[in-house]
Amino acid sequence: MPELSFVLPHWMYWAGLLLFPLLAMWLHRRSQGRARQPVSPILAYFLLITGGFVGVHRLYVKSRWAAFFALLFVAVLVVNIEARQARDDFSGAANAVSLNESRIARAEKSVAKAEQRLQRRNNERNRKRLTEARVKLADAQSKVATVAEEKIAAQARLDRWEGMAQAIGLALLAGILVDALLLPKLVRRCNEREQLPDEEGFSCPAVDIVEAEHDDSKEPLLFNRMISRLNARAGEFVAYWSIIAVFVYYYEVVARYVFNSPTNWAHEGMFLMFGMQYLIAGGFCLRENAHVRVDVIYAQLSRRTQAMIDVITSVFFFIFMVTLLVTGWIFFHDAYQIGEVSFTEWAIQYWPVKFALPAGAILLLLQGIAQLVKDIAVLRDPEHFALDNQTRAEG
């Protein structure tokens, strides 16, 4: 298979983090309320693009021809293993040829130097030196001939395996192009054969008993509802970044093991993305009461006592959040001023990553303020207002 030399441009990385969640949110809302089909043509083409070389799209439409793509893909893996070994053998032989050519050059200089010494002074010592130099030269010349033959043989094996890999790759590409034309027909036939199950979908009892998402209608003030919705959108936005990681690591595995072309950007890009996700989702986690807390005693207290404890302990929360906001802004400002980039070959900009520090701190701080307002409202009237862990609709 040909090698891939694609390096993700910085602008595409940042545009993907911004546009992909928006597109995913739009598609999710657009799909709600629409008539369902057993097989979706959009999903079929998506599978053709991302996994067509292993026949995933054929499996999706219940076609036996998926085995054809699977066999070709296995053949690609086997041929690539042999090609990688042949490439290593060729590299070793080429290095051996280069080394012996260097030895020949040094031996020729030694012979010439010994001949000059023998011409100036013909004695036993100089004749012995000339003999030794000629022996080394002959030895190097004999070895270079041997390794040159090994290099030619390794080159022939490499060309043979790479030719096989390219032939199989072209066969896979031809199959994908043909299926791109046939897929609408295959989807239509599959939908005619298949029927949707009577039930709406799989339901897990262990999940059904868990409390549902935060209910904004139970918030005491408009400010609380606005902050709750803001963090809900922020949490939903960065949640779709996890899907990007699936695509990126999928590409990394395929590029590494199918095309022998590991990337220099996949791991770093996802590492930074999850760091930003962790920071920006903090307000959403507080909204959902999902942060780790020890509530063995707290859960047994009355609602008003719980609210009083929350108000008192919120002092430490706000101290931490103000510190995070100030220091995070300093980190972001310094990185933006100097145009800081990573020390890796990819050299991605760091200032957008560090901007997640103050951005996440603001979202978490606003949610903390909303929670403080709610706690105070519960202190005043515990019968009409509920705490964060109680403002959820039952599933």
C-alpha cells in the first residue's frame, strides 16, 4: 500500500473542534421526530467512507459481499507485514553496502600511502604494511560484492511485496467506487427486506432507574435557568468531541498498520482536546451534581441544613474558582502574546488550549453562583425550592 504523508493542518484542527459539535447537534435535533428506517443511506455512505476497505458498509446492508472486502483487507495486512520485513532487510543491506564502500575507500588510501612509503624506503617493514593494506582492500571488495547481491535480492523482494500491496489496494479502491454507485440500490433492497422492531429501542433497566437530566423549570430565578441552559449547551458541545477522538484514533490505526504511516499529530491533538473538554465541562458537571462528594452524613440532613452547609462551604469553592480564573487568564494571555506552540514536530498553538482555563473557570463560577442563589432560596423557603441533587425530573 502507498504511504500516507497527511499532517492535519492547524486550521482544520481548530475548525473541526468548533464545527463538528455544531453539525452533530443540528443533525441530532433534525433527526428527532422523523420516520425511522431500518437502514439509513446517510449512515451507509458514512460507513463506506470510513470503513469501506473492510466491508463495514456491506455488513450494514446485510450483504454477503462483505467477506470479499474482509479477505482483501486481511491480505493487505499480511502483505504489509512482509513488505515491512523486506524494507528492513533492504535498509540493512544498503547500510552494509555503504559501510563496505567506506572500508574500501579507507583501504585504498592505506594502500596508496604504503606504496609511497615503500618507494621512499624499500624495507621489510614497509613491504609488510603494503601487504596488510592490500589484504584489507581485497577483503572489503569481496564483502561489498556479497552485500551488493543481498541488496539486489532485498530490493527485488521489496518491489514484489509492494507491487502486491498496490494491486490489492487498487482492487479495494475499485470495490469501494463500485459500491458508491450501488449503495442506494443496496439500501433500498435492505429496507424492503428488513422491518423495524416493535419496541422503540433497547432499554437498560440499570440506566432507567437513574435520575434524569437537570430540570431547569425547578430553578428559582431566571438567572439560574439561564446559567443552567448555558452550561447544558457547553456540556453537550464538548461531549461531541469524544466522537472526534474515535475518528482520529481510527485514522491513526489504519494509517499505522495498513499504510505504514503513523501520524505525528493524532495523540497530541486528542490529548489537548480532552484537556479542554475536562475544563469546559466543569460547569455542566456541577449543574448535574456529578462531582465527587462525600455525602454519607450530608444526605441524612434536612434540606435547610444541607443548604446551610452548601453556603458555608461555598467560600472555599469561590476562593479556588477566582484563583483558577486569574491564573488561567495569565497563562492564556502570556501564551497568546508570545505565540506559544508545542515543542513537538506538529507545533500546535497553545493559546486556544490555555484559553479553556479561564473559559471553564467562568462557566464553573457562574454555575457556582447559581447554586449559591438556590441554596439561599432554600434557606428562606425549603418547601418551594429544591437543591441541585433534587432538581431533576424522574425518568
